[in-house]
Amino acid sequence: MCRLSRTFVGLCALLAGSACTPEPAQPPVSVASGSGAGTMAVAAPPETTPSATRIGSTARNIGTLDDIEELSVAIAAERRPSGYFGYGDPATPEQIAGWDIDVRPDGKGLPPGSGTAEQGEALYEEKCSTCHGVFGEGEGRWPKLAGDEPLTGERPEKTVGNYWPYASTLWDYVHRAMPFYEPQSLSDDEVYSVVAYVLYLNELIEYDFELNQSNLAAVEMPNRDGFFVDPRPDVVNAVCMEDCKNPDDIRITWDSTELGVTPTQHFQDDVADAAAPAAVASATLDDAVGQRVYDQACKTCHGPGLAGAPVVGDAPAWAARRDQGLDVLVRHAVEGFQGEAGYMPAKGGQVQLGDDEVAAAVSYMLQNSGAAD
Amino acid sequence: MSDKPAGQRRDLKALLAQEAGKLPQPERRAFLANGLTLAGGAMLGSATSAAAANLPPEVPPWTRSVGRGVVTVPYGMPSRYEQDIVRRTVPWLTASAISSISFTPLHRLKGIITPNGLVFERYHGGVPEIDPAEHRLMVHGLVDRPLIFTMDDLMRFPSVSVIRFIECPANGGMEWRGAQMEALQFTHGMLSCCEWTGVPLATLLQEVGVSAEAKWLLAEGADGSGMSRSIPLEKALDDSIVVYAQNGEMLRPEQGYPLRLLNPGWEGNTSVKWLRRLELGDAAWYHREETSKYTDLMPDGRARKFSWVQETNSVITFPCPENGLKQAGKYEIEGLAWSGRGRIKRVDVSVDGGVSWRSARVKGLILPKALTRFGLEWDWDGGPALLQSRAVDETGYVQPTLAQLREARGVESIYHKNAIHTWRVAEGGGVTNVQIE
């Protein structure tokens, strides 16, 4: 952890109990190694300016900036008895219970409760299927949850069934983060039920199997032995400088421009947008806000028509809604709205948006659906 | 973040064409400006003469007048001529902007520090808005004294400041099969480097008193994704920091305001943002972000877990697709190198696709686990060239070729692609992202 040059030996000794072992005095940086490490300012290209390398090694002896940085970290982290500073308040058992939501593979952290796939089915269809698909197949680009294709094929799609090593992970994740727009909104029994349903979709448990605090950890996931600890570094390259390959053998195997899938207008347009007259900028401002908010908060549902949302661009659908009056539409978008077609969450689930931003998005959506004034 | 099946490519193109129909604000403005200029031939003429009127020997209006006074702009912003230098995203990569990624414009940054407003974004549940007065950090589990800290408490501890990079392990992950990102911003932009200030995690752990059985720690965020990662205690005691400030000011909301973890040199996802809880335990938690995600699938169907380190990497930032060459002559090839294991020791550059290499000059500060700038003078003859950079870190690890990585890992592992990157310079100076064999 602590690599201090010899200048700091004395200070280092002061760091009682720290893992700090001073290095022996550094040999001069060898020219051949091309080391620029530990030097500030100009580190030399090894074979051209050995004199600059000397500057580097001198700097090292007087204590370089990065050594000082490390020393300051070491001092700040100096070993002290627990409670030395006395800052902070004791965390009470009730406070901990409210926040301590994590679950481990051995089942530690699971709360009391239970549920079956049968009980979870309706909940899944209401709260999960719009994104993850009725069979867990994943709508559009939303994650796929079920499937057992082998992991060795071309572009395998990882799912709970073919990839996840532990059922506890599913409980923990659904409980902390799903449904996407309403995290931590499900009761413990609801989580058991919907988790049972996802396991059922993956054919890992029966429809009527009751999942609970004491048996969840024992659910055997097919890929539980599929992981091993990172063995990197796993490749060794050489520092070759001359004749490293035959120039005639070099082939271009890929050129990204042939695919043309990245936005590049911003650097391929020659006109610098900064030069755009200010008047043009302000004229498009409202539009721009509306579009930004729409892209960020509304498009996920109103683009493809998820969850029953009217699709932007579908003129008849919007004309009918427009007849209610703009203020009603904006109010529904701001406050949330349960209609015939589905549930529209307040501000699309993004409460941080200002009312005016949501209003701008509504105008933008109407404009792009041929339903503006 | 996986790349798309071949059959889907055409769909992607169609999708993208659609997206282009709704250009983001700067492009739209440029488009409008362009349209206006073309519409008014007279304007075009006057614009040209206006520009000439400001060049020597003429004296421009800003020299013959005074500018705006203090605090006209209380929090300063870049010049309006730099409006194009922004984070950008590739819309089709993810289903929703709330769980998505944006990229740092590396092609226009200088030195090694990323300005706060340009640090790449990666959220799994959007950016929460947290009042620091209401933020708490709970430290509990296998400890002597479970504690809850306020921001004031945390800022009273002796602090440290270090310059370290943060990189998403999926950086470059779209290119395991082939080159498809047409800009440096998208090939390498999930990468930023800041000066971070906070309390060493070791200090906090000493304050609560860690039990002897504790081996792991769970870090958890206060955001709507409840981001959680297991961190081994050795790392926590080595160089992890609980951070509240970045480049001299409080963290940006996008970077975890008011509090985040920093695990230097490790994949960015472990540096949990909006940090609310640290729990000490005797085993890893195997949460979603360390099983379903952030594990590396190998050709045999098994996967690497706990692949934390960001290995030695480098890329040329000039020239690059965004920064083409104009006329033949002398240039400085510039780039960035970094290693999650320590300092960069050397960087070599090739202009002939890796046949021959020259050592670059490593410039400025050479800090462990930080971006490191390099440069090499080059006399471009105006002809085609294949530019590459190859970094070596202080452990002696040499940045590998893509062929070596594919040989060892196949093409499905998504994360940790740190291969030598190739830019093709065409006759005329245009630069494109290519892969070569």
C-alpha cells in the first residue's frame, strides 16, 4: 500500500501500526527501462534524452508529488483506536432494520414472508410484464428474464435461468430496484410471489411451490457453478520496437464507418453551432426543453406504446385526448393518471421534473402527433 | 451494453435514421443556422466580411469596448464557442435514459483532469436529488460500534485529495467483434479523471472498529437502483476513499452528491454513488451487479467473477475521428494512458499499424491509477497511416492486442477490453476507427 521513498523513512516510522514499509533507496532510473514513473513534469523518451531522465531521478530523491500524495493519504489513514474521533451517532437497531435490506446466497437477510408463482402471476403481469414481457422474454430492449439457451452459443442472452448463480440475488434485486419506476414499493410477500413467478417462468420451481424465508436459499440455480475468480492478467504482450510484423500482412478487418450506427453530425457538420444567431437559439428553446424531457422521461412508454401509453405520432389517439383541453392533459401528466388504457405515473415516474418541464414535454408530444393548436 | 446481432444491424441503422430525424439541440441549431445562411445570400456575404473586419490589421470590436462585469455569470461556464463540447450518448445502446451511459468528450480535453460537467454518466436508476442535510451514511454489520454519520461528521475527519481515473468496465465493450463506434468519444469516453477529496475508508472503518471475522463490505447507494457491490476488506483498507468533493467543489449530482465511494483503479461500478450504507460481513453478497452484470463470460460458458481491476490501456486523442488532419506537415500525436494497477511507465506509438514503434514523451504528472498524457512529434507526409499506442505500467504489464484478448476470452465478455486501438488516417487526413490484423 505505502511506497515511500527514502526521504520519508522517518515520517514513515511515525505511522505506528500502519502497513507502511519504506522502500530501499531507489537506484537511478535505468535508461533502458524507459521509466518515467514517479517523476513530475518532463519524463523523457528513454532512447532520446537521457539527461531528462536524470532530472526525473533527482526529483524522485527529493520526494515527488505523487509520493507526497501517498504520504498524505497514509497519514490521514493512520491507525487509531475505534471511537477515537467520536463523530457520528450510534445506529440503533430500528434504524439499521429500516435500511439493512441486503440478502446473501446463504439466505442471511431474507425477511419473514412467503409467496407462490400462482400468487405472483397477476402481480407480474400488472407490474413487470410491460417491460419484461409476459413470458419474461423482454419487450423491445428491456431485459429478458427467462430463457435457458446455452451460454456457449453466438451472442448468448443471459437470463435469470441460464446465468444467475443464486436465487437470493433475484429476491434482493427485485426488492431493492423493481419495478423500475417504483423501487422498494412491493411488500415482502409480494416480492416472494413475483420472485417465485420469475423462477417459475424459468422452469426452476413449480407453479404452486411456496417460496419463503427458509427455503429460498436452497433453490438450486442451474449456473451456480458457472463462475470462477478473475485470473487476470491473462495475456502477455511484448514491447517490440522494430519489424514487429510484416507490413504486407496487415489487413483492415473492420471499419466503423461501413456500419454507420453512431451519431456523428456534431463533428462532421462544418458549421459550428456556436455561431448560430442567438435569436434562432431562443426560438427553439421551448421545443428543445420539451424534446429533452420527452426523451428522458416519456419516450420509454410513449415511443413504442408501452403499458398502454398513446404512441407519439398516432394522430387520432392524441386528437381525442387533446379534446379534453391542454390543461387537463398537463395535469394528468404532472399528477399521474389512471385511464382506460393503463396507468400513467406522475411525471412519468421522474418526480424531480418541474411542472413546466412536463408541460413542455406534453406540448412537444402533441406537436409531434399533429394535435397541437 | 452488448453489441447487436448481425441481423439486427440493419434495424439499428433504421432506428438511428429515425433518431437522426430528432436531432439534439446543438445539431438542430447548427442545422437551422445553416439553413438561414443558405437562404440569405446577402447575409452570407456580410458574415464573411464581418469576420475579415476582425482580423489584422483591423481592430475587433471587443478590443474597442468593454465586456461584461463580475458575477454577470455567478457560476462560470465555458465560452459559447465551446458549446459543442458536451457529454453525448448513443441512443440505441440502452432502453431508457434513466439506466444508461453518456460519454466524456476526450477528443477535446487537455491535460489529465476531466472538468466536472464533462465526467461521463452511468446511472441505473437516474440521478437522485439529495439534500445533504438529510443524507446519512450508516456503517454497521461486523463492527464494534455501528454508527450513522451526517455529512458534517464526515467532513470533520482528516481528509485526503488524490487524482484518480474512473472508468466503466464496458468502455470499448461494443467493439469486441468489430469496430462500430465512429468517434473517440464513443470508443473510449466512459473514462474520466478528477481530483477527489474525502475520508480514507480505512479511517471510517477504524472509527467503527471492524471485527476480526469481517472479510467483505457491502457498499450501497441511496438512489432508486439501490446500487450495491461487495468489496473485499483488503481493498477497503488499502486505498478506498469515501468522497464528497471533486476537482475542488462538492460532488456533482451525477457523480453521487453528496457522497460516493471511490475504489481507485477498479471498475467504476464499484465506486458506488449516493453512498448511504456500508455493511461489514464475512462473505460476499453476490448481488445483481456482481453476477448478472460485471462478470465476464468466456467461450466455454463459464464466467469470471470479481473482475475488478481496469488493466493498462491507452488511446490516441489527436488525431482521432473527431480531430482529422488538414495538410501534410508536423503534428504532435497526443493521447492518454492509464492503469488500474499503478503508474504508467512508458507509451510507444506506431504510425504503420504496429510494424515499428517509437517511444512517446510522457507529459505532466505521472500518478498511480490516473490518466497520464503522452505526446510524440510526427511528420505526416499526407499519405495513409495506421496509428496505434501501446502503454506499459509499473508492474511491467504491456497493453495487449485485440487478437490476444480474443484468443484468451472470446468475444462475449463485454467488459475489460483494453486492447491497442487503431485509427486509420486516410489520404486527405480523415480519421476512422478500424480494426486490423
